[in-house]
Amino acid sequence: MAGNWSMIFLRLFNIQRYSMLIDNYRRQIDYLRLSITDMCNLRCLYCRKMEKKSQMEILRYEEIIRIAQIMGGLGIKKVRITGGEPLIRRDVVSLIEKISQMRLFSSITLTTNGTRLAEFSSLLKKAGLSRVNISLDSLDRNTYSKITRGGELNKVLIGIEEAIMCDLTPVKINVVVMKGVNENEIEEFARLTIDKPLYIRFIEFMPISHHRDFWAERYLESSVLKERLSRSFSLIPFDGPVGNGPAEYYQIKGAKAVIGFISPISNHFCAKCNRIRLTPDGKLRPCLGDEKEIALKKFIRKGATDEELKELILQVIKNKPKAHHFNIKELQTRQMVALGG
């Protein structure tokens, strides 16, 4: 009987803990995108490397760990490590290991450009990483080099194979589709799902920061891509377990993996958004497409207690906007590399 009461108490405690992270629109916030650096070893057209921040401006690992611990206690269930390129920050494996050892999160994942996965995959798996998302916008060496301004495609392809070998799965490939740049490759990307365990996700190009000026001429709706692929393949709606993110999934008949469409502009998923972002300089941001944020770093370095930080985090979540504001020209002054995607 005592054991039953213990289980009931534990369930009630978890429900109460989890329900703390509900915003004003009754969305459950359980996913933290944790950007650990604004630096990258590529300079992609839509992201762009910017002036490096000083070391003092970037959150220290002990500060990141403290915030993750507090958020896990409040009810965050999933953590995604992002950048910039997270694998260029020193001791990133140690950071992931420390977050994993908290035993607070159901998954710890990482978004990377894939250029360093060949050397890191095994270490990341041992540290407790669940899986990886890889940003890859072209399978053509010349196009890839142009988009990334000098990147080597072969490094990424080797890294993808290593991630699969180390069971950092499902491996998801994120493709930002741009008219006149890489739209001619969507069929080739889709074919990868037939024989390989690669989840291909086509993402609509977003009007953020400096590329607003050419966004309109590059933007393609997901519906256009879907229609094109339907002419080459038999696409079947897929309702299987692929995570609770924003993608709408389909499968080519008989394929090993699936194709996803992420449509933040044409069919935004704000009503189901479950995420919050921490930028590398310590600002907690409830929405990628809204400039409102709170500088947690400032409060941490002024000696804020854990309880005070909890109140700030809850305040940010309560003030999460109903929807993004990508259509407002004055917004999004920060570059993508500084936001963590």
C-alpha cells in the first residue's frame, strides 16, 4: 500500500512540476534550444558569420549547466544544443555529458553543419547525446561550396555516415530550400530516404536579418515542393513516431525513412509551439520570430538566486507571443547565427 501511495505522490508531483511551463495560450513548453556559440566554421548565405563576441559576452559552461538544471526542474523535457556550430566550442562533449548526468531530460540532441561529425560522433554518443540534426542544403559540391562560402561537402557526407554508425539516430537532414539556388535538388534529397535511414526535412526560407532584401526572390512555399515531389514519387502521409516538432511528414512507398516539410511562413505552427531559446550571450527568447527576450546572463552575474532565475524564466514563458512576426520589417535585427535557429 505504501508503494502505491509513493507512486501516486510521484505522479502528482510530476504533473504539478510539468504544468508550471504553460504559457498564456495554454501551450506546454517542454523544449529548450540551447545555443552555446555564435561562431561557425562556415558562412552560409542565409546565416552569415558575424563579428565574434568577446569571451565575457558568451555564457560560461557553468552558467549554461545552472540554467539547464533550473529549467529541467521546472519541466523542460528536451534539450537541443545549437550554435553557430556547437562542435567548434572547446569541451562541448564534457558539457553534454554533464547535462546528460542530470537525468532530467528525455532527450539531448544537437544541430550541426556536420563538418566535424566524423571525429565527434562516437564521443557524443558516449556522452549521452540522443541524436543529431544536420544542416545540409546541397548534395552538389559546387553548390554546397557557394552556399557555405567555401565548405567541403565530402566532410559532411562522411560525418553523416559516422553518425549513423554511432547510432545517433534518427539522423535528420535539414534543407533550407531557396529558389534559384538549390530547388533543383529536392528530388535527389527525397531519394535518400528510400535506401538510407535519413529523415529529410525541407524548410521554408525565413526573412531574418540581412537577407530580407533577397528573401522574396528566393522564397518557395512548402506546397510547391510537395506538388513537385508528388509528380516523381508516391507520397503517403506518415503518422509514425518522428518527434513532436513542427514538420509535416510523408513517406515514399517502401522507403526506409520519411520526408518532412517545415512551413514557418506559409503554414506556421505557432499554435503548437513548445519551445524556448537561450542565445549564446545568455538571453532567453520565447520565439524565434519576435525580438522580446530577457538577459538571464545579466541577472546571473549580478548574483541572482535560483528562485529569482526561476521567476524570470516563468515570466518569459508567460509572455511568449501568440505567433511569430516574420512579416514585420523592423523585427529580426539579429542574424540567425546569433539566435540558434
